[in-house]
Amino acid sequence: MPEDLSHQISPWISFLRQYGPIPQNENSFDERIASSLKRGRVAAIRVELQYLDELVTNFRSAAPRSIILTGTAGDGKTFYCREIWQRLQEDGPSWNTEAESQELPLGGGLTLEVIKDLSAIVGEEKKETLLRIADVLTGKVKDRVLLIAANDGQLMEGWSRLAENGRVHAVRNDIENLLVGGWRAHRKSQEHNFDLYNLSRTGAEKTFIKALKAILDHPGWAQCDSCRFQRGTEQQKPCPIWENKTRLDGALMRRRISDLLELSELNGFHLPIRQLLILISNTILGHSAAKDRLMMCKEVPQLLAGVTIAQASPYRNIFGENLTERRRETIEVFRVLRRFGVGIETSNFIDSALIFGADDPALHPHYQELVLSDPHYGSDSAYLNGQRAYLEGGEEADHSAFLAQLAGQRQRLFFTIPDAKAAEMRLWQLTTFHFADEYLNEVHRVLLRKEKVRAEIVARLVRGLNRIFTGMLARDDNHIVLATSGSLSQARVSRVFEEFISVRRNLGQRVQLELAPEAEMPALSVHLSDRHWASLPLNLRRYEYLVRIAEGALPNSFSRECYEDIMACKTELLRQLAARRREEQAEDDETDRLTLGLITRLNSDGLISNPDHIEIRM
């Protein structure tokens, strides 16, 4: 008779699985979670909401302001609405998951109307709703406040089709200005009685830490304590679900994932909480041989008996490697994280240790540290057998399976090599962005602390700019060289000298790294004078591009988009230079003469020599 496994089936694991990348991931949608909780007999996952307390305090105040919650799909807008309602409810009506609009008495003659999804209201009802919103926000209706949730792409939809009147026009413009006018998540209307919270502008890395804590600290894990597979034995590895949960609870792994999420935000890719819950669930439960590619308790004995435990590696699951390629490409969080190329990008040192370390005495200490120290996902028998076959097989042998295993080992090492050895082992060479760690820790976070970035970093960025601006392999890093081709500012090679811009403060000139005013990311600010300047926002991609150019890469070998962005900055600098010259121009009797500077050569140190000047009579 088959062994009775009923005592090993955890309702909590089944519930968590519903957040994963499966067709029926209903728990990712707040509207459906109540029924899922009832079926699963488990407590809800309580993610700490950044603005919940201040929003509840607002609605409890004597003079509350209306609130508009916006953001991308999955940012938690409906969750906010439900949590605020339940905090304020007391003896009032219960939250209705089906209703698009519902009302709650606040006391003092005020009523709170909650519109949980403005985008779902259509037709004539949408028109009436928008007119009612305009009346409340402009103060025409004084006994009502609003809590409105709407996707940012659809928040403005419908206003333009209303009959023009003063209130509608004022509210529409006010919302639009708040929506596009800055990077802060919370913005207060100065004209009307409402605040706007753009949840897309809350960092995914902060939300991830809160969601991870809510899942890892969930009381449902206590159900695993009675499972005989939880800890493992000398003959048998522990349950891969419990092993993955334990590893994800490690500080280093959490920090590396958080760094990738923060870098993604700085690269312009926002991940809402729905995607982060998918990421966490998949990291813990992913296995390419399990049903729907996510493990269930009843599958664990079979998986442990086989030789497929390595397929449950959380380091692979972070990038959706347990899923089919088609399924993986439909899920935003995996598309974003795979842009880092972890597993695909190689490091000569790490690959040598992984492949040859077992037999090479010089590499064996590293092999012991990187592979043998992790018997669960490092020196797994499948990998060791594949490694042996790779070394012993001829050129005609099929090594595709081992190369896939090797990619999984690189992914594991990215999350397990300690910080103290990251530089020595060139950890970030395992990603597309070799200078991402420098960008995050020595530029972005330094600026957030309102500290000054090291001069060497600024100098290297300046050298990269000069190589792009001139098309020459220049080594100048103490000033920016503005040059054109004479007729086209964006020519790839520019030898007509226009201006030297000093990096250090000199007659109003300076080059510095600072936070961009329109976004909380680094920007390279170039000042020709106190009144004439241009700023180049530096997302991760542009930073990597400039540093790679400074280190010797060709401008057109990395990113055409980055090249065009930087040439646009050059055009703006030339425009500012022309404006400054017009202001500084004095009366000159010799208006029939024009002097041109030509950059003809680099000196022996690779610096741009003083330009040769040619005087032209007009």
C-alpha cells in the first residue's frame, strides 16, 4: 500500500503556491483572496503598507483630505482600499469585494466614498462619477471625502470627454500636474482638497523586503514542523521547500535580490507588489519537474528519491529558470531580472574554478569553497556527473545539459559569494553590468546620503564623455572637451574645438554628480557658468556605457540608444554655450574676423593638445 502522506500536506504551502506563476494565481488579486483564504484555512499574508497609517490618520482627522491612489496594475491599490476600510469600519458596513463604489460614515456628518477601481467604471456611469469627483475635490460638495484607486495609465482617461466647465477643467489639470510633475510618491494639491499617492514611485526593493518578511514570518510555516522530511537525514536531503525558505531568509541572498530590484528601478523598470509576490513564491517553490513547475507537499518524497533536487535551486528560480521559456517571458519580474544576464555572462576565474577545480591543485581551494561547500545545490550529483562527462568527453559530445548546469552554478554563486570576496572574484562580471555595484554603492547611495562622490569616478565619466564628444581615444578627465564637425554637432568625429569645461570650480564652470531633480537617480551636471548648464540623468545603462567607453570600448559597440542620449546632452551643452556667448559678446570693431580652433592630434599622454587656431576673414 502507498504510504499515507496526508500529515505532510500543508494548507499554507498550497496557499502560498497560489501566488506563484501558475494559471490560477488568484491570490495575486485582492478581489479573490477572501475565497482563497477560506478554502485554505490559513491566515492572510500581511504586508506592511508604507502609507497605510498616515492615510487612516487622514480620514480620522477633523478635516480629512480626499485621496487618489494610482500606479501600475498590481501595485496594491485595492489592497490599500480594503485595509483602510477595515481600519475605519468599527460598526459600519463590511467591505464588499464586488462593489466598485461603496460608502462608509466617518462621523461629524462626513461620508467616505471608496471607488476601488475607477478604470472599471465605463459609459454614462463613468461620466457621472467623474462629475461627482470634481464636485467633491473642488469643495462644491462638503459632506463627502473620496478614496479613489485608478491605474496611472487610465487615471486621466474620460476627463477630456466631459462637457467643459470650470470645475472639471481645474481638477483635470491639477491631477495631471501631480501625476507627471515629480518623482515623489506622495504629492499634495495646493489648489484643491486632495492628495495623490503614486504607488509606482515606491521602490520595489523596499516593498520586496516587507513582502519577504510577511511570507517568511508567516505562522503557516509551523505546519512544516510535523513533517518528517523537513530537516533531512544523513541519507536524505531535507525538503527542498524548507531548504529554499531557509536560504531566502539569509541576509546575503536578500540583499543581492534587493540590489537587483533597486538597480532595475534605477534602470526604469518598476515592479509592483503582485510581481514581487510571484518572485518570492517561485523562489521557494520552483522546480522544473513539479506540476505547473511549482512544488506541492505531496511531491516532495518523489523529488527527494530522484536526482532532480538541483532543479529546485532558488538561485535559478529567481530568474524563472524552472518555467518554460514561453511562460517565463509572459511574467514581468522574470523579464526584468533576466536583463542582468546572470548565468549567461561568464567570468574566466569562476568558470575555471567550477569546471577544472576538482583536478587543478591551484584551483582546488576555490572549488572547495565554491562547489563542495554546498552539497545541496553545489556539489549535487547531477552537476558532478555532468562535469566529469564534460572533461572526459570529446568535442563531438553533446554538452548542452552541462552548460545549462554551469549557468545554474553561476547564478548560485552570484547570491552566495560573500561581500568580502566579491571584488577579488569579480562578482559583477557575472552580470551584463560590470559596474553596477559601483553605481549603486559608490554613486547612488552616496548621493542619497548627501555625500560627495569620489573624484576618480567623476573623472572617469568625463573621460568617457570626451571620447564620445570628440570621437577620439582621448584620456582627458580634468575638463570636458566640446567640439563639432563644423556643420554637425552629432558627427561621430568632431575636430572643430568649441570649449573646455573645467571639472573643478573655475569661473562658474564645474562638473559634478548629483541627484536629478526630476527623478531620484544620479545625474551628471555640467555647468558652463552659473546660469548655463545641462544635466545628463545617469540610469544604470548610461553609467555602464560611459564607464565602458572610458575603459576602452568603442562608442557604437554597447548601446546605440545610450550614444544618442549622450549626443543629445552634447547638443544641449552647445546650445547653452551659444547662449552664454551671446550674453558675453561685447562690441568689437573686428567683426569681419572669425577664429576657429582645430583639434589635430593627441599628445604622447593621450590628451587633446591645445587646438590649432585659424583666423578667417569674413
